[in-house]
Amino acid sequence: IYMTAHDEDVIGKKPSWIPRGLIGYIRWKLFQIGLKMANLVIVQHQKQKENLKKNYKKEGIIRKSVTLISKRIDISKKESILWVARCENWKQPEIFVKLVKEFPNEKFIMVCPVSNNKDYFEFVKSEAGKIKNLEFVDFVPFSKIDDYFLKAKVFINTSKSEGFPNTFIQAAKNRTPILSLSVNPDGILYSQNSVDTKQRGADAYQQASASIGICADGSFDKLKNDLREILDNQGLWKELSENAHKYAEKNHNIKKIIEEDKKMILNLINAE
């Protein structure tokens, strides 16, 4: 059984996480062989399933990532705007730092563990340290990260691409609306790219309230404007917050999905 972790796993060309050179080439070929030989491939969303079929002629099964869902979330504790990710170039932490500068009166927290490029990490940490309203945290144990999402008014994602980020689920289950620069798996975030141009304008954010967050379609200016709208419009924030928790309960509750996992594995065993 193989489970995808990123959209690049099934795009049919060498993923960016595989290094260059002979060793990278060998790893890439072994990865392709392993994927083709897998009895079952689990994907994170519909687009991955389509790419798996297109590029590897295999049928995948969509299986959502899971978490424990708490019924009670105290929204009175929410006070910060949060970013959580490894310090990778493709996660673009510098864009979050740039965003913070546009909101000097808001409290921002950046949880940014070091990854492979230590020089890049030191650069991001240095730039973040220059901003008074930004708290930089270089490591948080997984068991403690929920405390940050619980206190976050908005969660920001600045990645170029992802699979289905676990941070989206952590935000949703803690009633924290998601604001994403580009990543929007299965269209779970409101995106103007998916709205007819005649509908855009005054009622755009009313339409956004039907979602669990907003995708800025790759535009920094839109990211900035959307954050301002979410912070200023309490009605919109409340709807996004409630929608997020309902979405997590319906789609990512481990108590529900574990039963589907059992059936999936038993079907695989019986087929053998």
C-alpha cells in the first residue's frame, strides 16, 4: 500500500524533493517502480486520483487524513494569525513575513522548524526577528501544536503547492479559518478563479462564507485584502470558523475513517 504525501508524487515527472544527479535518478526510477507495483494507492484528493490514472494507469482511493475532533472550542482565546510549516523554499515563508508588515497592529506567530537549508532558515529567522508584532518559534512538538491553532484567528498557508496539508485539518478542527496563497485541494477554499466574473464584486465575500476559508489564487495583494476582510468582518469570520469545524467533523474524524480503513484493507486481503 502506498499513500501519497504531495501532489508531485503522481504528476509523472521527477518530484522536486528527489535530488539531482545519478543517485537522484536511481531514486526516481525506484519510486516509479514501487508506485506501479503497489497493490493499492491511497490519494489525498480528486486531482491526485486523476493524475495517478493519467500518468500511472492506476485507480487510486481517496482517503482523507484524520484527526481527533473536539466538540468544544473556546473561540474567546483566539488572538493571533498563525503560519506553520518547515522552512522550505517552496513553502515561501518570506511571503508570510512580508504579509506581517502590512498589519502592524495584529499579533502574528510563525512556527518554522529548520529543514535541509540551514542558511535559508537563518535568513528567514533574521527577517522575522526584525518585526515587533511577529513571534518566531523554531520548533513545537506535535503534541503541543494544537495549542497554537486553538489560539489562532486565521491560519495562513503560502506554499506553491502541497498535497492535502495536515495544517488545514488542524486549523479546521480548531475553528480557525484558512487563508491560502495558492493551495486549494478539492476546492475546499473559496476561490475567485472558480466564480463567474459577473458574480465577483460586492457579494464576493458573501459567497466566501459558504467555505472554510479563502484562496488568493497566487496573488499577494488578494492575500492581503482577504486577510483584512476576514479580520474586519466578524460575520464572515464566524461563518468560516463554524464551516471549518463542521468540515473537519464530517471529513477527517478518525473515529469514522478508521472503519473505512478496515474495510479497505480487508478488501485488499480478500482480493489476494
